[in-house]
Amino acid sequence: MEKKRQQAAVTIGSHPDVAEKLDQLLSRPADRAYLVCTFLECVQNDHGVCTIYTVTDPPPGSRTGPCEKYRQ
């Protein structure tokens, strides 16, 4: 599974439109992007769906992980 995630990340990251959009969104040093993928396997095919979640301008002191200790 790890190899599939790495392959998906490389494929998505090398797409020029995706890379350009992430460069626009992630402008601050604390901004992060998270890639979440679901893979479906069968004998002849591998299919997957990946979603990129971005966290921009997180509050100070919330560097422990995505959405931990965020205030509403």
C-alpha cells in the first residue's frame, strides 16, 4: 500500500496544474497539504481515488497535526 501512495503522490505532484494550484494556496511556511487515497484492487486492475486537503494559515501552536486543537 505504501508504494501505491508514493506513486500516487508523485503522479499528482508532477501534474503542472496541481503543482501550480498548490503553490498558490500554500504560500506561508506553516501551510500544509495532506493527500488521502483510497485504493480498490481486483485481479486485473488497481483503481484509486485521491483527495488533497490543505490547511492554510493555521493558528499558532497547532503544529502537532492537522486540525488538532483548532478553535472554532
